[in-house]
Amino acid sequence: MMRKFIPLLVVPALLSLSPALAETKSKIGTINAAKVMGSYDEARKALEEIQKADAALKDKIAAKRKLIEEARTANKTETELQMMAEQFQLEIEPEAKKLEAESKAKSEKVQTAVETAIKDVASEQKLDVVLVQEAVLFGGTDISDAVVKKLGGPAKK
């Protein structure tokens, strides 16, 4: 029942927002995040590096599991199997933490560069607000190509 009321409350609120924005003469920009990230070489490169490192770690984990399974079929004791598992975890855990830290650092670097480019383009075009296109029903100025160009990607004509 509550779900039926939420759209009834949200739609009037959004509609009431439109006249308020029109009165203040706000200039709104929009950005196609997928397009920008897909066109940004550093983002693609970071994603590929993260995926490659993740795949290598997964392969290493699979190999360790296979060794434990081989030890199990060779009738090793539960204590020996437990010790093997603990040793493998001690080997894998630091690598997983390192991968997570590297992924986070690369993501933050890309995010910062994209945000800076968006702010620069918004300032150049004297935009008051920039929203992701998916959040905008109509209107707004698409600045995706200008942001891609600012990030060093190909300028679209």
C-alpha cells in the first residue's frame, strides 16, 4: 500500500521543482557517465589492470583449492588439511588486500580526474548544476563530449 503512495508524493515534488528551477534560471548540464568512462583511456586501462590482477588472484586461489582437494584424496588428515588451508590463506590474504588497495587507488584517481574535467567544463559553459543523464527526464545541456575531450579523448563533432 505504501508503494502506491510514494510515486504520488514524488511526482508532485518533482513537478514543483521545475518552476523553481526555471525562476532561478539555473543552467543544467547532463553527463553520460558510461560514455565518459568508456572513452577515458585511463579508466579503461585501470579497469583492465584490475581485472587482470583479479583474474590472476582467482587462478591462484583455484590452484590452492586444487592442492587441498588433491591432499584430501591422498587421505591426508583433517589436521594436515586444516594447516594447508591456513597456510594458503596466509599467502593469499595479503595479495587480496594489496589488490583491493590498488583497485581503490586507481578508482579514486580516475574519479578525481573525471570530476575535475566535469567541473572545468561546467565552469567554462557557465552551468550551475551537472546531473547524470539518467536522472533527467528532459532538458539540460549534454556536456559528455566536452568532458571526454578535456580528459584527452577524441572530440566528437
